Amino acid sequence: MLTGYSLTGEFSSEYLNYLLASDYAREWCWGIKADGISQSNISASKLATFLAPVPPMSEQLRIVTKVDELMAICDELESQLGRARSTRASFATSAVASFA
């Protein structure tokens, strides 16, 4: 649990979520974490040194909108890939059955 730590500035919760889930934040955390017996920890003093890019709110919202658009495209591509794999499997089954 983190206590006594607050963010300064204006943050979109969605922007902050994407920021903290980014490779940038993950790599930073992996670099400074301390491994305990059963879990890793990041002290509040180390967490306070995290430098986060904080653009103006309008830019944060633009970034969130763009990331959401790109994620929707990725979801659609994954769906298309799944359908293509299913079609390929059906064709393979049909081809084998036609020679039997």
C-alpha cells in the first residue's frame, strides 16, 4: 500500500492508466524494485522519483482517444485472424476429406 503520495497536476484517469501500463513505466519499475521473499516492492521514496510525461489535459485526452482507436483496430485484426485460422482449418479438413 502506498500512503502519503499524491500526484500533482491535472491527470486524465485513462491517460494515467495507459501511462502506468506502458513499457516505459514497466521497465522503470523493473529497474528499481526490491525483491522480497514473497513479493517485489517499490518504496515510496523511489516511486517519488518516477518521471512521468504529463502533457496538458487536452493532449492527454487526444492520446487516450488515439490509443482507444488503435486498440479497437488491434481487436478487429485479432478477430479477423481468428476467423482466418478457422477458415484455414476448415479448408484443410475439407481437402483431406476429399481425398479419402
